[in-house]
Amino acid sequence: MANGIYVAASGATAKLKQLDIVANNLANTSTPGFKTDAVTFREVLVDKTLNQDDQDRSFVQIDKSSAYMKTGAMRQTGNALDLGIQGDGFLKVQTDKGVRLLRDGRLRMNTNGALLTFNGDEVLGREDKPVVIPPTATPVIDEKGQIWSGGENVGALSVVTVENPGELRKERDGLYIAEEGGIIAATDFEMLQGFTEESNANAVEMMVELVEVQRSYEAMHKAINAYRDMDSRVVRIAR
């Protein structure tokens, strides 16, 4: 079998994985707080001493995918419990699997005044305790996450960031897992009450990228078929 087919196959496999990632980005262009995933590739070099043709051979594979954390556009809703984070920051929330980070600021309160995410997880405040707001008045949340009700300060949101954004791992419902010990208090942010952050995935850009990746994958697939034809011809000649 022609060795080049393995190189083409490694490229096709990597492009297929990239195609899945770009398609997911495109599917989430309307998801509040969504961050696009970008992929990086790396070369895998096979030593020529391992090849019968005495040549070095390079393969490609996806090194990793990571979220592109650029702030999305802010959309005004007028809802006092909608919060958009402008700049570097995440809400800290308590889930059934532990503490997670969140950019989607569509919040709500339960009957006891506990502040919850859109999906029902508790929003954390000072000393990582759940935020509870008196339900008797509409809360006012200032640009630094301080919470006011009836003219009194009743708490503050825990707004944090991470030392190494590239190590953030996505989970369900827009949640992120940060590496242990890498969470620090955010300072370069502004909390916008009555706004939600839109997805930073641009539909047109994602469509263009999707077509480009698909064409690249098809080219790799054609190369694989070409090598197969070459092998078939060699076999026929040998017979």
C-alpha cells in the first residue's frame, strides 16, 4: 500500500474533527454567552528508521480545541435579572458537580430570593455563598456586581477570571471548568444590568469556514482514493 495514503488519512481525520467543531459553532450563533471553539493542529513526525522507504514522514492531528473568549455583543433586554459581563470575567456558580464558571447572565430568583442561573444552578457571592436577594423589591446590580435592594447593599456577585484561559474546559449549558487553583478575582470587567451577552460566533464567518473545511476534507478524501487506485493498479500489474 502507498505510504502516502496514511498521511492523507491523518489529514482527513483531523479535518473531520474540525468540521464537527465549526458546525457546533455555527449551531450556537444564537446562544447567549456562547464562545466559539478554535482548533490547533500539530505535526507528528515518524522517524525514517521506522519506514522501509528510509524517509521521514509527517502526519497531522488536532492538538487541542480551546474557546475564543472575545466578548460578544450586548443586547438590551430591560430585565433586571439579565446581566452582561463586559470584559474579563465569569459568574461563579454552584452545580451538582461542583463550582463552575459562566458567562450567560440570564438569571432568575426562586421564591426564597435565591439567585439562580437560567438552568437552575445557584449563583455564588461573597465567600462562595449562594446569593439571596430580598424578593420584596427589584434589585439593582452595579457595574462591579454589588447588589442593592431598597437602597441597602444586600450582597455582591462573585465575578472571577482565570490565570490561563486556554485551559478552560467547556461543559453543559455554557458552563466552564477551570483548572484547580487557577481561579482569581476579576478586576477588568463591567457588569451591565438589563443586558445579555450574545454569542461571539458570527454566522457568516462560520458558514465560510465550514465550506473551506469541507472542501479541504474532500480534497484529502480524493487523495486517499487516488492512492487506492494506485495500489490496485500495482496489484494488477504484479499478477
